[in-house]
Amino acid sequence: MSRTETSPAQPAKGDERLLHRSLARRLMGRPELGSVVGAAAVFLFFSIVAEPFLQASSLSTVLYASSTIGIMAVPVALLMIGGEFDLSAGVMVVSSALISSMVSYQMTANTWVGVGVSLLVTLAIGAFNGLLLTRTKLPSFIITLGTFFMLTGLNLGFTKLIDGTVSTKSIADMEGFASARALFASHLTLGSVDIQITILWWLALVAVATWILLRTRVGNWIFAVGGNADAARAVGVPVTKTKIGLYMGVAFAAWVSGQHLLFSYDAIQSGDGVGNEFLYIIAAAVGGCLMTGGFGSAIGAAVGAFIFGMASKGIVYAQWNPDWYKFFLGAMLLLATLLNAWVRKRAEEKA
Amino acid sequence: MTALVELADVSKYYGNVRALEGVSLEVHAGEISCVLGDNGAGKSTLIKIIAGLHRHDAGSFTIDGEETTLSSPREALDRGIATVYQDLAVVPLMPVWRNFFLGSEPTTGVGPFKRLDVRTMRETTRSELLRMGIDLRDVDQPIGTLSGGERQCVAIARAVYFGAKVLVLDEPTAALGVKQSGVVLKYVAAARDAGLGVVLITHNPHHAYLVGDRFVLLKRGTMAGSHAKSEITLEELTRQMAGGSELEQLSHELARTATPEFPGGHRPD
């Protein structure tokens, strides 16, 4: 996991049985490798076939697309390292936006009240997923498939019940809209490049998640509950709390994404979000997270999200039909996972 | 001298199944108590009671002379009882040093900058393993790449380092070859010499007799015998372990079927 800082501490105490590991070998042991190779290939490809791809303005568009996937892919990656799935993540984003919008519209005239209530309710949904999982011991696939459909139904049902249509009313004239928009959906200009604030959210989440994974006790526990939950429990790791915490992490990111949706588009389509959960899982898997848990990285998931950001916009710049994006998504998942599996086998054969 | 752990007449029932009945066991500091028994004799149930995974239904369980009922593995650990399971001792994909400190990680710094003390973790893992006589090539390798014997040894070294007074070992040599078993038994003896009380669960009387100070035999959930080493020979232990008279019966049966008259195993009568 953290081979980077072994050498400076103890270069003299090397073991004679330990053959010198070349840089290439050490890189191959990293979970991010497959995604980095993939990202380089995709970047090269679109640089050649799509001329506008290399312009600075395109870069900011690509980064924005990557960040909207990436904000969710990071906590989903942590959850996968912890050995679980969350199929409800995609619609949870829309639920979070809907709650925020409707609470603001129906109860008060201040958007921040809605934002706050939405945070609490979304975290509660995450905790519900985690509690259900740890109490029933059913597979997370089933549990979150259940909450996925329940949330999809609730999103549509409540919106029609309250607003009479499938989308929410505008809240743009309310108090606090401008400040909330500044936090969740603004953009700043750096030189000639336009930076969406979601990119900052994304990078911050990657940094925090990487710190947690590699340098805190909780990170050690996340790897352990995914790698061997029984062993972890036997040495005193709070397995239940760790898993519930991971689901609440996904919920937190869903809240951030949801508020971004709300404050950039003002009105929310209640049927949106379905299918996005797979994007997050694919980004995490391409980034080197094992489907069986216990291995992976947040940085890898971020690179995975970047690949799909490049692909979704690159296809537009190349003036192809955007339908090809879906094909690309599937092919990329297979290729990257195969590459990851092959690399890991090579790296473990004799490190 | 009071025993570190003492079980007296302990029983455990799962519904209407009698898993364990009237079993007594003493564990003293610097001694190895062996629990022997065939499959289904109740060895795992006994471990689970000592490790805090299950509560006993009858009898008394005393730690340091104080009667107790353990409610969780964490509580057992806090009372100084560390259990090393045969198959679930470690997380295979994690590096050795992360495994060594799993569940009891040291940290440095305060508030949001509180972090794992990685340097201490690495160095301690290396030196503690070396102290037990395990010279590891690289503490950064995933523990799954170690051999079964080495993994058991890391788990034992971990328990010793974290101040266990009682070490419970669940069939530490079961899946190992002859040489690897010898290595593990050496570390079991090293733990004993460090002053720990050891409970060694095994179905191999040869391994038990090599290191054990007292032997408890389990059979179908009940205690079939309890001996100090001075009271019993290896031959007698093996004979009792294998079921005594049952073994004679078995050898008799095997002798008759050496040249099967009815290869299908079906005797027309």
C-alpha cells in the first residue's frame, strides 16, 4: 500500500534475500496502475482523433465531467475496499437534491434549511443501508438493490404528490440561493481555464479519502473488513461501525453531488440518477478496487473517473454519436479489470 | 498458585445439542495445556468459550481466580486472553506490519492530524518477529504470501507483543507439513518460556506430547481424561486419543477386510 517511504528510513538494513525490486516491479504492485495506463491510452487516442480535445477550454470541460463522477466514485471505492456495494448511490444523489429543493420550497424560504435537512436525511439513508446490511447479514447487492428501487419510487411518487409534475419548482428567487450556489455550483477562472467548484470538491475528497485509507486506524480497518471480516472481528476491529460509516460516506458524497445538481440546474427531474451507480462502480473497479474487497485506492478511482470524463467529452469533440459512450464504458471496464488482474498476478508471483 | 484461567465443569448447549458437558481445564503461567480430541469432540466450542465468542451455560470460568462470563472477543483480549485461529488469524492482502497491529494500531499527532505511527509499526513488527526468531524478508509484503507456518508465527508474535497472558492456539499445526509444524511448535515453546499460559488445541498427540505439560482429552463433548505429563506416556496418550479399545476393534476390522471379498462393499446376507 505505502511502499513510497520505506527506503529513506532504512536503506542500510536491507535483507540479502530480498532481491532489488526494480521501479517497474514496484509500480506494478500498485492498485492504480491499470487506470493510469488506461488514462494515458484514452488521452492519446482522443488527442489524435479529436482536434479540439487538447484546447484548454476542453480540459476544463473534461475535468468537470470527471468531477461529477469522481465525487461519488471516491466513497464508492472506499466502500468496495470494505467489501460492499451500493447500487442506490445513483438515485440517492437525486433524492438528496429533491429533499433539499422541496424542504426549501414547502417549509421555508431559505435554501440553507433545505440543504441542512437534506444532509441529515441523506446520511440517514446511508446509515439505513449500513444497518440493514450488518443486522440482516444479507449481501449488500440485495440490500442496496432494494433501497435503489425504493428510492426511485419515492423520488417520483413524492415529486408528483407535492408538485404535481415530475420536476421540482424553481427555488432561484429564495434567500440563500446565491451563497449555496457559490459553494456547490460556482466556477472560478484560473488564467484562461475555467474551473468548476466540483473539481475542488473532487480533489479534496480524494485527498481526504487517501489520507484516511493509508494513514489512519479507520483506513486499516476498511482494508481489514473487506479482506477478512472474521479475522478483523477476532482482533477487535469494530466491523459493524466501519461498514455503516462507509455507507454514510457514500451518502455524504451523494449529498454534495445532489446539491450541485440542484444549484446548477435549479429544478430537478425526479427520474434522473438511475444507472449512474454503475458509473461509480466502474470507475472504482477500473481504478483497481477488487470486487471481492480488501484492495484498491481512492486515487485509482479518481483516475477511473477521469477516464470516463475524457471519454464522454472526447466522443463529442470527435463528433461521433454519443451512443458510443456506453459501448466504450463496458469495453473499458473489461480491459482495465483484465489488466489489473494480470498485473497483480505478475506482481505477486515473486515480488 | 492460582491458575491464569480455570474451567470447572463447564457445559454448553446449542438448543438440544450437547456441545460440551462437564469439562475442566487449568492454564498456568509458563505451562502448555493441550486439549486433544477427534472431530466433533467439542474442541472448537471450548475455544469459543475461552475466546469470548460464546458464553458457557453451566459450570464456572475463572480468570485469575475471579469468576467471569465473557461477552465479546474484545473483552477476552482486554483480560489478557489472545486466541489465534487456524484459518482466520490474518487478512491475506494486507502487509505484514498492518496485520501485526490490526485492531490496536498506535497513533501519533492530535485532532484531525492523528495518524498511524507507520515508522514505529514497521520497526516494531520487524524487531518483534526477530525476537521470536522469525527473520522476515520484507514487512511490506502481503501476509498472504507467507507460508502457513510463518503466518501462525506472526499471529503468535502479535499476541505476545500485545501482552497476552494466555494464548489459545486452535490447531496451529493442522494444515502444516512436518518441518513447518516443528517451526510453529518452537514458537509455542518460546511463548511458554516468555511466561505465557498456553492452551494448545490439536488432534495430533505427537505434537501435543512434545510441548505439553498437561493433557485434557475430549470425546463427544465430554471429558475423557485429564493427565499431567508425568502421569502418562506418549503411547498411552495416543491410545486414549484414538479411542483406546475402539482402536483395537478398528485394527481387527481392517485386518479382515484387507482382501475384500465383496468389492462393492455390500455383503449379501
